[in-house]
Amino acid sequence: MPLPKAILSFLRQWPEWDATRPPLSPREKLVIGVSGGPDSLALLHILAQGGVHPAAHLVAAHLNHNWRPEAIEDAQFVQQTAAAWGVTCRLGTADVPALAREQGLSLEETGRQARYHFLAEVARQEGARVVAVAHHADDQAETILMHWLRGAGLGGLRGILPIGPLPSAPELTLIRPLLTVRRTDILAYLDEHNLTPRQDPTNADTSFLRNRLRHELLPRLADYNPRLVERWQENAAVIAADLALLDNLCQQAWPAVLVAQGEGWLELDRAAWLAQPLSLRRRLLRLALAQLRADLSDVALRPLEQARRVAETGQVGGQSILPGDVQLAVDYRALRLTAGASPPLSLPQLLDDRPLTLPVPGRVTLANGWALAAQLLDSANLGWIEANRDPWLAFVDGQGISELIVRPRQPGERFQPLGLSGQSARVKEVMIDRKIPAALRAHWPLVATPDHLLWLVGHHLDERRRVTAATHQVIQLHAFQT
């Protein structure tokens, strides 16, 4: 298919690509990212000279990255070409090498971010809502292969979107009209119209991963399947449609899962989240992370999976760190994700440093809407007690006990955690090991006798009062939110 027809076909398919973003009108301005290389020169020529969009409504945007001596000549070439074709031109500059050093990113990623930031600035200045770039089918194949090698889920294997939000400026629309076009067809178009693009020597530098894929790995894979690029293009379209469905299901589930949200934090209903299928649990965590860190891109699967497992199986107080320095913490009924200042966790706390007397039977009031109750059991099923997995329910040998003490930890205090065969451990170290938040340790409730600790609430019993077959009197301890 001739390239102008391919772009017209792309624009006609716009609602199929993304029905949420209104199609481009001929009366609107369109910003085009133009480096001066083969792909962007062909796109600019097709749009300006091929009758696809009025040249007077086109804006060629070129960013000088300042990493090659020829960059100034590239900018002059784009400016002169745009003027010859009746297209407005906007030039910008960014010290990409310096930015890469400051931000600790690769030149490729820093350049990508700088380009999109510049394109967003130009679009706003020109009153445009759509930006076009010249990614093509071979770029799509390279991107998918790169994501696959690094490890990616469906989002990575989908590759580049034909239409979507402009990175860093989601209110603007980014389109890629050449995404179904092969590089060979673009070069043929340039020859046909006697167009001589600028050549970037860094495109041949195989120290860049993408260039190694382009010049070394993809040609070898093509020996196994000459139509590999087309096959990946088809797969990407299928995956994109499936992901759109999953995203829709995720958005439908979100209102039932989100409990509360504030500046730099949000809270998910743990039970509602756990009720979702595995795929949606993962996607809901990604959505929560995106709510807190909208600037994150290419979030790896591993940290999300670690957070998911903590959210599913972790005890109250369990924590996991997500990309962007977002912390996930497991609460009694909720999952709390925080970036920056954290709201107080709704976990049991003593009201102050004073010990409380807990009658048996009886109860005491704790902070954050919690209470702690003690109850005498007439009989106890040892098998049921040993199978208990509720961290807020504990059973101790109550022989000779009529009341207990609920208090904070004491300096240097030790106890004998159940399961360590009588070995002792410092309470502070166990709290750290159980990931009780540091700010909550000083007033974390401990149930004790005058002689020693019985229960580090929610976490550990002491060996010395464990229930055995010989136990005649059992006290059930229960911490709960009122």
C-alpha cells in the first residue's frame, strides 16, 4: 500500500485504535516530531505534500540533543525543509548528556524523555492536542524483542501503541501513523521522491541495545521467519485488544477496591482486592502505583509480584517496597500504599505508657479503635488451637491466672518465642523481624504476667505458657477492631 494511503487508513482506523480520544480534524494543528532522519522526513513529506493534512496546520518540532557535532546542521536542515514545504517549524535544545548524568539514566532514555517533554511544550504553545511521531513496524519489533529479553508481561509484549497519551502530558494524544509500515517501504518512498534525509551515526553504534537488536539479532531471527516483523505486529494488535479488556475490567473493579485516597497515599480494601482474579489483583496494584507515581514507566514485574505476595499472605504490619519508593503495608482490613508522608496505620496501639489490667474474663480498650479481650475456655481442642492462623487470636495456658497485664515493651526485654525450644530473643529484634513499623513499636501492646511476656500481640507467643495436651485451663486472647 502506498504510504499516503497507509496513513489515511491509519486515521480512518482511529476509533478502532482508541475510541476514547477524538480523531484528528483537518482544521486542527498537528505537531510532528522531526529529527531529519529517514522516518520522520518521510512522515513530514507525506503529511505536508501528500494531501493528508493541510500544511498550514502542521508544526515540525525538532529537538537538538547536544550529543553530536552535526546536531546544529540537523536543526538547520529540518528548519529549511519545513519552510520549503510551507510548514511551521519549532526548534528546541536540551543537554541530554548532562541530564543523563544528573538523573542516572541512559542516554537513550534521557533523550526519549527530553523529546516528549519538548513535544508537549510545543503542542501547548501551538494549541494542538495531537502529536505525531514516526515509529514504524521495525521499531515495534525491536521494542517487543527488547521487552521480551528484559522480561515483560502483556504490557511489554504489546509494544508501542498506535494511539495513546503523550508521555508526561496525558491530556495530549500521541499518534504513530507509520506503525504498520516497514522500514524498507519508507526508504523506497524517499528514493521515489528524491528525498535525502540526515543520517545519525549513533544509529550504527552497537553499544546501544536497540542498535544491537536491529543490526545483529533481528536479522538472524529473520532467517527462521522472514515475516517475523509482520507476525509480531499481528500479535501486538491482539495483545493490545486483550489488555484493553483487562484495563476495562480493572477500572470497573477499582471503585469497590479503593477505600480512601489522599495526597501521596491510598488505601485498598484487602478483602475486595483478594476476591479479584489473580490477573486483576496484579493490575489493580499497578493502577494503585500509577495513582501515586504517574511518571513511572516500564515498571518491572518482580517488585510488583513481591508486593502482591506480601499483600496476599503477609501478616498485619507486613511491608513491601514498590518502584518509585512507594511502600505497601498490610493492615487489618486494608492495604495501604504510601509515597512520601504516610498516614498512620490503623494497627493496635496502647493509649499511653501506663500498663493496663486485663481481667480474665474481661477486656481493655486500645488506641485506633482496637480492643483486647480475655476469655476462659471450659475446654479446648488442641488440634484446632494448633491450626489457628488468625494472627489476632491466641491461646495460652491459664492455670492460676485471674488477671493479665497489657503493657509496652521494656528496655532490653527478652522472651522465649514459641518454636525456638526455649531459646530467648529480644522483643525489639522480633518486632523488627516481624516488620512492625518503627513508629508503632514503642506502644505496641504486649500481654504479660508479672513474671514474663505471654503474647506479642498479633505476632508471637511465649513458649512458657504454650497450650499442650496436659493443659487444664485455657485463656483465649483476642485483639480486634471495635
